[in-house]
Amino acid sequence: MSNRSGLATAGLAAMLFCMASAQEGYSQMKMIRNPTPPDQTHPYVGMWITADGRIRHNLMPSGRYDEARGRRESAYLGRYEVRGNHIDYWDDTGFTADGDFIDGMLHHAGMILYRDGKKPD
């Protein structure tokens, strides 16, 4: 094999390696940015509010959430995913949190949120 042929083969191998690495990176990025499509019909879509009305989580059918705190609307924005009765949040800034739906209430970060702010009877 000539030196020129060897360089071409090495160049092709390097190009294929870079393409595979780029594809793998893209797949990982895609997986992080677009997890399982949201279930737009799950029973937890809607507004969840603490008893004092200070914290409000709007769980949108798109798999996005908008959290208001006091007078600060859209204090936190991001995506969420519900698995069974568990919810995971990924804030757009990289912050993560989770919670659990128990007996019609959302238990999240030491708080209890109620559907539309209404405590169950």
C-alpha cells in the first residue's frame, strides 16, 4: 500500500469517527432536550396552588410548566414529566426538582399544592 493510500484511509477513518461522535453527541443532546413526549391527557395537567396562594404551578399539556411565586409571575419556567404519581421538573436554567401526587395533592419541596388552590374535603 502506498503512503498516499494509507493517508487517504486514515483520513476517511478520522472523518467517520468525527461523524459518529457528532451523531452520538446530537443523540445525547436530543435525548436530554426531548424526553418521552408528554402525556397530554394525564390527570395532573392544570394549576396547582399552595393554600396561601403564594406558589402556583401551571402544568401545561405541552410538558412545560410555569411557576409563579408571590407577585413574581413566571419565576421558574421549564419542562416536567410525570411517571405514575411522581413528577420531575427541569428548569430552563438547569435547576431540577421533583414531587409526588398523593391523595389529590402535590407534595413538592416541603410544600403542598392543591388543584386550583382547593383543599380536598
